[in-house]
Amino acid sequence: MAQASGDQGRPVVIGTGPCGMFAGLLLAQMGFRPILLERGKSVRERSVDTFGFWLKKRLNPESNAQFGEGGAGTFSDGKLYSQVRDPNHYGHKVLTELVNAGASPEILYINKPHIGTYRLAQIVRNLRAKITDLGGEVRFQCRVTDIEIEQGRVRGVSLENGEFIASNQVVLAVGHSARDTFEMLWERGVYIEAKPFSIGFRIEHPQSLIDRCRFGDQAGHERLGSADYKLVHHCQNGRSVYSFCMCPGGKVVAAASEPGRLVTNGMSEYARNESNANSAIVVGITPADYPDGPLAGIALQRRLEAQAFALGGGSYEAPGQLVGDFLADRPSTAFGTVLPSYKPGVKLGNLSGSLPDYAIAAIREAIPAFDQKIQGFAMADAILTGVETRTSSPIRIKRNPDYQSVNTVGLYPAGEGAGYAGGILSAGIDGIKVAEAVALSLVAG
């Protein structure tokens, strides 16, 4: 078993999404007995809160589709593929541990592997059990409210309950929605910079339409399953519009984490057998669009989410519009052949005011262009639901090659929230890399 030299305390991992979970798992496997701190609840309790919000419109700001064991990826399609360079095969380590925790062995060899929302929950519980069996500790409903930094070095973390945990090695794996944590870090002087992200809507079509366009006469064959797609269009106004987080046979879900703000996302169960296909159709934006400091992207997200909440009637119903009406810039008054899957519900109207004008113009140009690739993509009865704002973190907590913050020794920004990953697999890979860096630092003393 590895031993750390000096009195540095046990390593602390903030967050139990895929990045934090794999950082904690690797540290536990190396004998460092990490303490994992999660502001939300265990995955079972969190699922009760999340489904309760979808059905009854009661949002728990600390336990929802963003916060809780498993991270935002728990309520998603469970996609396990990534475009990150991985010469050391960390991705194979992630997939192998997922199989050991209960995932189907097929994720080790099939193209575009995925797990599905409900299977992920049990796998997350099994990963946690492995960490604790190895001497690690996982604490829920432990929100970190402050990080003590002394002369540019981390000394520990303070919890909402008043407890202080001394540690010289803190992994920051909080996910892209921990806005209060980002604000606290900025106030403490940790270097943060704005980064690009994307904004847009969810679009829903009949899955059968996508299957026919992608598979032709073979559509519906059991071995093919539900078809997916990946689309991009470069617009005349210089913007790029692309499909993101495509969920075959899935649902659009409520992903809000702050009262009075509305966010959409998509998820699929393992079978991918729901009647609709859904995807985010989003426009890339850059810090030039929100130039007022490192946290200005967060302010933009909040403004758009508050507008969507108001357009939906202020009850967490989402604003929606038929694609035909959106392209013609007229309000929708009745659903057509495609019924939205979003819960708590969709209120029809006009989405034109829900995003900046440049984004609306770009999406209006892109949808007919996508129709040239997937015939029927611009079908009049397809449904747009707003808004999608959490495509990636709007900030980056910059780090050195040793994975530590550029100006705070002992702080390891990691995963999607810190701007270094974009999905379950890439976040898990980043967690492993950071855990290795922490181990090297602990052994060196």
C-alpha cells in the first residue's frame, strides 16, 4: 500500500460524477483512502427527488438532474464514447471498471457503447461500494462552501455544516453546474477564464422517421436498433449549429438546478425504445459574446434559463414550438403528430425571444440544411423545446501540466466543470489522470 509522506491529510475529492468517482476509485486502489464529498444525495435518494420534480414540479436545488451521486451523466443516454486522445488507454480502464461494477461486457467491444439511465444508477452504487471497501469514504449532502488557501497553497475545505477537513490535495470535480462553487473560487483568487460553450433547443422527431432515413428498407431490424445522427451546419452569420447529445428512442428531461430557471437535457434507457428521437440543436458561442469577465457565461446561462422559465408559465413547464411555426416565426397553438416527452410539460408559444437573435437566425438556417441530410428533419410537426444551456462548462479553471491549478498548489481542477472533459468517458479518463498526479505529489511529499 502506498504511503504519503508528511502531514498532508487524506486527499479530498469534491464531486461524485464520473470524474470524481474515478479519481476516488483510483486513489483508493493505490491505498490513499480518499474522502469524496458530494453536495447532493446518494443515487437512490437523488432519483426519487429528480423523478419527483419531473412529475410534481418540486425542485430540490441540491438533489436533481445535475447534483447528486453519479453527476449529470446519470440522467442521460449513458454514452461511453469520446474523441479525446487516449494513447495510454485510460478509457479501457474506465470501461473495464464499469463492467466490473455491473455494465454489460458489450461496452468493451461494440461501436458507440452506452449504458442507459436506469442501469447507470446500480453501477454508480457498485463503484461507491468498491471505493469504501478499499478504505475510501463517500459523504453525501456535504456541500463545500469554502477552500482555505494559504500563500497560494490549499490547506483544506469547509463544509456547509461548519466542519473543516484539512488536506493539501483537493480534486475539484464539481461538474458544469456548480455555479456557487465557481463564484467562491473566483473570490478566493483561483485563476478562472471564460470558455466557449453552446446554447439552443431540444428537437424531437418520430424515431421511425430517423430510422427510415438512416437505415432505409432495413429500418426496424432488431439488430440495428434505434438510429442516431450527428449533424453540423456553418451559417452565413458565421455561427456553427450542430446536434449534441443525440438520444435515440429517448426523452427530453427537466435538468434545472436553480429555482426559477429552466433547463432541458436528453436521456435514453438501455432499450432506446421510446417513440421519439431527441437531440440538442445548439449554436456555438464564445467569450466575445459574453465579454464581462470570467463568470459572464454563467450570467448569460442564468438569464436565458430565467427567460425560459417565464415563457413556460413559471411552473417548470418548458416553452415549446412546432418546427414549422418556428421557421415561419409564428406562435404554435396546438400539437401535431409529434407529442413532446418533456415532463412536467410543454407550453406552446413562440421561441423567438428565448435566445439571442443571432442564435435564432442560425438555427432557422440550420434546420432546413439538416433536412437535406435527413429527409423530414424539418417536418412541420417536429417539436422544439427550450432551452439547452448546459452543453459544457462556461468556464475553465486553468491548470499546469502536473494537473494543479496554475496559481493554487494542491488544487486539481478536473472533469467537465473545470473545462477538461465533455461526457462520461472523457470525464472518467480525466479523473484517472488527475488521481495519478495526486498520487505522485503525495508520494513525493
